[in-house]
Amino acid sequence: MRLKTAAFVLAALAGAACASTSTSAGSSREVNGVRITEEKEGLWARATLAPDAAIKIALARVPGGTIDEAELEEENGRLVYSFDIKVAGATGEHEIDVDAVTGEVLKAEHQP
């Protein structure tokens, strides 16, 4: 009986340790099939532009593209949604940064 109780306690502590590690770095949300990772905890609360709106803005810049990676981060003092977008049959990827407050496209670059 004690062995089962000890195993349960250890499993619970291990789960709590993993949970605290993942939340300190930020969380992620899935929006319209796109997982957006928060660079650090607290950024979601500051974003006033909805993530689905940011996705639409970014994909409008890359017709036929699909989002490969997405992050909510601070860059050059601004809160941005950063998207890496690939187009089937094309080389490289597009990096599109959308201001998470205003919706302005801050960066639209093709990286070979």
C-alpha cells in the first residue's frame, strides 16, 4: 500500500514540475489549425488583435501559403505575431510579422 502511495505522490510531483516548466516560457494556442506559441508568459493578455485576424492578414500577403510556424513575441519593443509561411512548390519561406495591437504588417520578407 505504501509503495502505491509513494508512486502516486512521485507521479504527481513530476507532473507538477513539468507543468511549471512549460508555463514559465509561455503557452500556446491553436487557432484555425495554427498553433501560436507565446514567447514568454503574459503576452496573450497584451495582444488586442485577435490571433485569427493576424492569421488572415499574414496569409493575405502570401497567396497560396500555409503557416509552418507561428509565435507571439516582443520584437524591437513591439508585440508581434510572427509567421513563417511556405508555398507548395516554391523554395524558402516567407516571414510575416503582424503588430499584435494595430494589425499593421511590420515585416514581409522572403527567405531562400
